[in-house]
Amino acid sequence: PDSKVLRAGTNGWTCMSANPQGKKAWADPKAGWASAREAAPVCFDAAGLDWMKGWMARKKPLMKRDAFVWMLQGDLGFDNTDPFVTSKEEADPDQWIESGPHLMMFPKDPAALSDAFTSDFSLGEPYTMFPGTDFAHLMIPASGYYGEETTLSPEELLDLLMSPPYIYILAALVLLLASGALAGGRGGSKAGTQLA
């Protein structure tokens, strides 16, 4: 389905549902999602949008730089080795992962992840999802990653963001924002775009 802008933003960031199994909500938009987790919201900047466009078109993402992306409600599951297997029935049973809250790094060069990180998602540390494909990216688990449906309170989110490795990622983002390297430059009060 085509995306519809719910609220236009001004800072170059976009949030949208990433539920590939959302047949019910797409068929009946007035019914909406049963929960935030079911919608599987994902937020990204322009470089992340380039990756998402490639994934949705099943074509190699054409990115100018790495992108940081987050899904603080998690997702509904993927085969960790195949970017287009989104049902548990089609997945390799040993590779099915339903992710809780997490950050992601979409690299411009996915091959850079091949030797740097494991693809074993059961260790509780950053790992490569979709290794060896054009869609390989780094998954960075957050608190509640392996649990059932979770929602982070503002205090829990702040605690999470102030702990390693997230504090290092935030420091890098602050430096990039200060240098004007990320979309939106220095305007702190700008809002992102929301897509349906």
C-alpha cells in the first residue's frame, strides 16, 4: 500500500509502521492497529529512508551514508537470514526472531559487518541481521528485547540511552548534528514526518 502523510515534519526524520503482516489494518484502516507493538513503528532519517525504500522494493539500498534507526516497540518477527521471510511458518525455525525494543545501524556498506559482529541473536549483544545480503544491518537490543510486549517508560528510556553502547551512539549523533552532517542540521525543535 502507498504511504499517506499523517503529519508533515521539518527535521528530515520519518516514522511509519513497519508491520509487513499488517493485512488487517491495511484492509480496514479505520480499525487501526490493535497495539503499538502490532504497528511496529520504525523511525529513521533520510539515509534510513533510502534503506527502507530499497527493502520495500526488494532492491539493493542506495545509501550515501550509514543510518541509525529505532524500533522502540520492537517488531513482529523475521527470519534472521532472509530479509523477505516475515512469517514464522516460512522461516528457518532456528533463525526466527521476534525482536523487542532495539536500535539499528543500517550501513552504507553491509559487507563491513560480516567479520565485525556475530549473527547469533541469542547472545543479548549487538548482532548482524540478514548477514551476507544487501540488507545486512546491525541490531542493538534494548531492555526487554527478548520479553513479551514491552513499553519503555520515559525514565527507562533515559536510563537505557545513558548506558553503553547507547550513550556512545548518542554522542556520535550529537557530533554529527553539530557538524550539520545529518539531515536537519542544527534546528532542535523541528518535528519528523509520520506516515500511515
